[in-house]
Amino acid sequence: MQVEDERRAKEEAVEGAAAAERRGAGVLDELEELRSQLETAERARKAADSKLNDAQEQITELSSSVNSLTNVKRKHENDIVALQVSMHQA
């Protein structure tokens, strides 16, 4: 009976070890998948950051252009008013 108990305990231990190895392999597979997903997400984040920086640069350039054109428009409007005043005085 003791031999039978020991044999059963050994079988249970072997089965438990095999199950633990399977779980460990599953966890390692899942970990590798998560690492891959993290790398993909990191690349996507970097690409989005790059696009954001490009868009911010474009906004800055366009704002500068708008300001410059507004100043030119204002100057032309002032020139037109000055010419109209000159014409009325002549």
C-alpha cells in the first residue's frame, strides 16, 4: 500500500510538473505576443508624434504667412486710402 501511495504521489508530481511546464510555456508565448504588440504600439506612437510635429510646423508656417499677408493687405488698404485722399484734394 505504501508503494502504491508513493507511485501515485510520483505520478501526480510528474503530472503537476508537466502541467506547470505547459502553463509556463503558455505564459512565455503570451509574454512574447505582448512584447510584439508593445513594439507595434510604440512604432505607431512614434509615427503619430512625427505627424503631429509636422502638422505643428505647418501650422506655424501658415500662421506666419497669414500674418505677413495681413500686414501687406493693411499696407495696401492704407495706400488706397492715401490715394483716395490725394485724389479728393486734387
